[in-house]
Amino acid sequence: MTDITPALPEAAVARAIDTRRMRVTDEVAVSIARMNKWYGTFHVLRDIDMTVYRGERIVICGPSGSGKSTLIRCINALEEHQAGKVVVDGTELNEDLKNVDKVRSEVGMVFQHFNLFPHLTILENCTLAPIWVRKVPKKQAVETAMHFLTKVKIPEQANKYPGQLSGGQQQRVAIARSLCMRPRIMLFDEPTSALDPEMIKEVLDTMIGLAEDGMTMLVVTHEMGFARQVANRVVFMDQGQIVEQNEPEEFFLRPKSDRTKLFLSQILGH
């Protein structure tokens, strides 16, 4: 198989390679055992087994309708699984709403569409949850928000409204907003798929920065350049199942499953 995996810009590649050297701990961040989910009679997730270690960066890919987004939405109980066991940061997701709240407070989520409040400024979007959910004093919440807006390189936008920003800037605000809750795990559900091509790089650069900081990340994406350069592990899903998972070099150069080979040939143009 010819390797024509999309590459990140040269500087980003160097930074991404550095993130690989960061140690993934043996502490379990997410444990999923024989998880199943149905929408009515449609079996959307089938016997999912996955262990995510602290500091690990996992890219989940696969064709549309394969269950990728549903999988990560089950990790913070935006979707409810019907069978199996999901333990996040030591807390099992079950019918106990306190457990759900606890997990959601430790897990940040960035969506395909930015989900910012249009009537609030960027700063207000970032401070709302820390003030009301974590009971953080307003001054501290503002300082934290400005810290993370600086980290995603848009502190000068703090007093603007979402409608005044580009799509790439809005997605970086969404990332900063999640970080303001000081999560231990970040979930990304196709964070660049709604962006114009020129805006994708700035969001991917922001995510590379998070990887450098050692954030535990699960990313649903079709950005195979990002997967190749940043992920510790690439997980391929099809028809609600995990078909194959491996470190990026093995996954892209020596895929084992015919379904994986077909997917890569379609998405990479082999």
C-alpha cells in the first residue's frame, strides 16, 4: 500500500512528533466493557471493549453511521448505553445521576457545531459554567478564561460575540470553554468537519497544543494527517463495532482488516 497519508504542516509535524515522546501512564482514564446501545431496534454499538489510559490520545475513525460519535457521547452520558459497563475517571456511568454529574464535570466535550451562546460574549461563554456549576468566584473564572483564550490564541476576542468570529475562532472558543472547567479528559466529535479548509489548521494546531500538555483525548475525525502525527492509537469502527486498532504507523501502513483497507483506500485515495 502506497503511503500518501495527508501530512500536517512541517512545523506542526515536529511538534506532533514531540508529543509522542510524552509518557502515557498506566492509570486507566476510561474503561468500556461489552457496551451495547440500541436506537429502537437498530443496534448502533455492539460489544464495545476499550481501555483508555491517562495521557493517551486516541483517534476514532470510520465511515458515516459506524457509531463513532455515539461511542464518545456514551463516555459522558449524552447518550445512554443499554448493556455493558462504562467507567470514566473511576466513576461508573449508571442510573445514579450523581455519577453522571461527576463524570460530566471531569470530561470536556467539543462538538462539530460550536454550541456557543450567541447572546453572550466570548468571555461570558467561557465563565458561565465555572461560575454556576463549579461555584468559582467571578474574578477567578475570568482569569482562567483569559488564560485559556490566550492558550488558543484569541484573547483579543474576549469581549466580542460569537457571530463576530470566524468558524475556526468559534471552535477555538469552544475548546477554551471546555478547558475552563479543568477537565481531565477531552472528547472531540468531528471538531473540524463544519469548517472551511483554511480554518481547519488553526483548530488542529490548538488540539496539538493540548496533546503537548498531556491531555487525555478521544477524537472522532476524518483528519488522517492529525491521526498519523498526534495519536497514540487509531481505532477504526464499522457497523457499530471496533474492527481494528493500532498505533498509527501500523494502522496506516499495515492494516489487517479488509474493511480497514477499503476505508483507507477511499479516504486517502489509494
